[in-house]
Amino acid sequence: MRVYVLVLRGAPALTRAFDRVMESRHVASCLIEPESGRIRFLAPARAADALVEQIYDDGGLTWCSRHDVNLAGDAPEARRPLSA
């Protein structure tokens, strides 16, 4: 999973991007910050990369960053059996 932070220019671009993110069945969590023109969301890398490309094609995307996240169930130590 990855956290994506998108910065968009203008309310119309922000609204279009937010709509796309919310329509995606792959997005696990989303936060919109209208005053700063940001959207943050959590999604699997492959699906989210495609989503960001669509948002870019729509116009208004000025910045995108992404960071890998290890969720409790994703971490290797979470899959090891517990010792007695």
C-alpha cells in the first residue's frame, strides 16, 4: 500500500480529482484539504498509479508524492508465528 499526496491548482481540478479518488474501489482511505488544494489517499500502488495518471490527464495536478506504507498485516513480522 502507498500513501499519495496530490496538490491541485484550483477548485474545479480539486473537485474532479476528489471525485475520481472516491469512485475508485481500490482507495482504502481519503482526505481532502480544500484550503491547501490537497488530496491524500491510501491505495495499492498499481491501481493508484493508474488513478494518478487519469487525474494528471484531467489537468490541474501540480505535485504528487507517494510513500510506501507497511500496514500491520503487511509487515513480515506480523506473519511470523508467535513464540511461547
